[in-house]
Amino acid sequence: MANIKSAKKRILVNETKAARNKAIRSKVKTSIKKVEAAIAAGDKAAAQASLLSAITEIDKATTKGVYHKNTASRKVSRITKAVNAIA
């Protein structure tokens, strides 16, 4: 356990940031799962609608520094490619 005041503060701040990042990552994962569920169901309209919201969530996470820009681009690319592959 930390004894120095600044170290105690760092612990608290890191916990707060970790909780925020976890919540944002969870939102992104949920939105991606919605897209994948629509793809599995073969519902192109629902997949495209959920794709837009997923891209928005990923972009927000990137802006907040939760994801690196290349990671975000990769995620967007993969789900977009999957949606476009629906016949």
C-alpha cells in the first residue's frame, strides 16, 4: 500500500480512468455484437443501421484515447467488410 500522498492519488486516478475505459470498451463491444448478430440473422437493413452506430461508438472511443487510431480503423474495416458481404 502506498504511503505517499501523491502515490495514493495516482492509485485513485488510475482506478477512475480504468473504470471509464472499461465502460467505453464495453459499449464498443456491445455495438459490434449487434452488427454481428444482424449479419448472422441475414438482415442487411438492420446490419447497416447497427453498423453506423458501431462506427460512431468506435470513433468516440478513439477520440477519448481508449483505442489507437489504427485499431479503430481495423475494427471499422472488418465489420464494414462483413456487412458488405451479406448477399
